[in-house]
Amino acid sequence: MTLLTFMAALLAVASLGAAVIALVTRSTVVAVLSAGLVSLFASVMFLLLAAPDVAMTEAAIGSGLTTFLFFFVLGRIRREGTK
Amino acid sequence: MNFTTRKAIPLVLLLLLGSVFYALFAGYTPDETLNRSASYYASQTVQDTGAQNVVTAIIVTYRGLDTLGEVTVLFLTAAIVGLVLAHSKAPKGRSGSGFLPSGELLTTGTRMLVPVILLFGAYVFLNGHLTPGGGFQGGAIVASAMLLMLLSDSAERFSHRLISRIESSAGLTYVILGLLGMLFAGGFLDNRILPLGSFGSILSAGAIPLIYALIGLKVGAEFSSILTSLEATEDSQ
């Protein structure tokens, strides 16, 4: 088994694990963070497959901007809840 | 009975999806050589466009029209989000949604990080023709700096007018550059309207750095306008 296959298998297992955590966890914050983690693992995978341009897009939009956006909306919901 | 059917349907769907993916995986054999269009791009990009990064040359020049379409889709998304949220827009003088007051750590960290993030975003889209990255990635990085500013200090709203000015002028210049390519070079969005320059330097590859900077500004402005219109809505009372 080459190093690339090993790394790919490791990343696949890790992103599956993060996706399962995002589904089963009861805390919204943890769910949002692990959904972002799935994107981060995917972008590392793209980097290993020699596609750095796609990896940058995935990291910036999938794991960065989307996670931030979820927290942004979460903050709004919390604020309305405390009213 | 009802409960078991409800449980069975997702399982069957997952099984179907899994079998499709398995069929794809089982039938996959890696190509030994590049196919025809890929080998054309790999061998001709440097002399056609002078760009070091082949992906950028494809996105901006060979498939430039598709990129214009993508940017238009993003623009439509921003416009629709703005339109939908305009109903619940906070009146002038009110602070909009805002947040619980942000902590000292976030405020200070933002002040330190935002210029660095903006600079990095500009670096990514200006070096799109040399290194991996480009307008979309750089624009998203710029927008994340804007989001950080919104998170730390919600009272500090950006001017909607400035964002839409940047967005529309970047889009207009992009289309005009494309039309200039039709007039002075090989076709729509041809990058050879400017000299190709020396291979590998920052001012090379014709109009690619210019076009990618415009795309970066446009994408950044579009994402920022989505975020700002989300921020500027008022809570339902």
C-alpha cells in the first residue's frame, strides 16, 4: 500500500467520522464545527491528489466561510432567544 | 408498520446510492495518458497565454465565458438574498440585528487579523497566474475578513453603496475586457490584448492578472453583500 493510498484511507475514515459526529451530536456548535472539519479533510484530500486550486476553494468556502456563516446565524438565533 | 417503512426508505436510498458509487469505483481505471484536450492545455498553455498556472489559464482564458457565467450566478444569488431580506431591513438609524457584545479577545484579534487576511486575499488573486489560487479563492478570503469584522463589531456596517459600486464596476470592466479581446485579439476574453511579458513574473500572461483581480473584487463584494444584508435585517418583534 503506497503512502498516498494510506493517507487517502485515513482522510476518508476521518471525514466519515466527522460527518457522523455532525449528525449524532446534540450540540449545534459541535455539529457546525465537525461539518467544517469534513470540508477541511476534503480539501487536504484534494491537495494530496495534486489539485491545489480546488483545495483552496474548498478550504476557503466550504470550511471557512460556511462555518463562519453558521456561527453568524447561530448568534442571531441566540440573541433573539435571550430577548 | 408505518415506522418500519419510514426506516426502510432511507436505507434503500442509501443502498442505491452506494451501489451507484460502487459501480463507478469498480469501473475506474486510471488513464495512462492525458486525453486530447488535456494534453493540448498542458503543451500549449505556456505559449498561448504565458501563464505559469495551467488551471488559471483554462479558467480565465480558454473557458473564460464559463467563468463569466459563474460570476453571474453568484451575482444573482447575492441579488436574490438582498431582495428577500430587504423586507425585514432595519430602518435607518436603528442598529439592525447586532449581537451580544463581542468579547475583548475577538475585537482585538480582529483588529490585528483583518488587514493581514485582506492582504492575503489580494495576494491570492493577484498571483493567480503564477501559483495555485485565483479570483474565487481570493474573493472568499476577502469576504471572510469582512465577516470577521461583522462578527466583532456589528455596529460597524459597511456602506452598501460602496460594495455595490465595487461589484458593478468590476463586472462591467470584466465584460469590457472580454469585448476588447474580441476587437484586438483572438476572441472574447482573449488575454493577449496586453503583452504576455516574461514568463513567471507578476506582470505577465497578458490580461489574466487584471481579469483575476476583477473577479476577486467581484466575488469578494458579492459574498460581502450577502453577509451585510444578512446582518442588516431586523429581528421580528
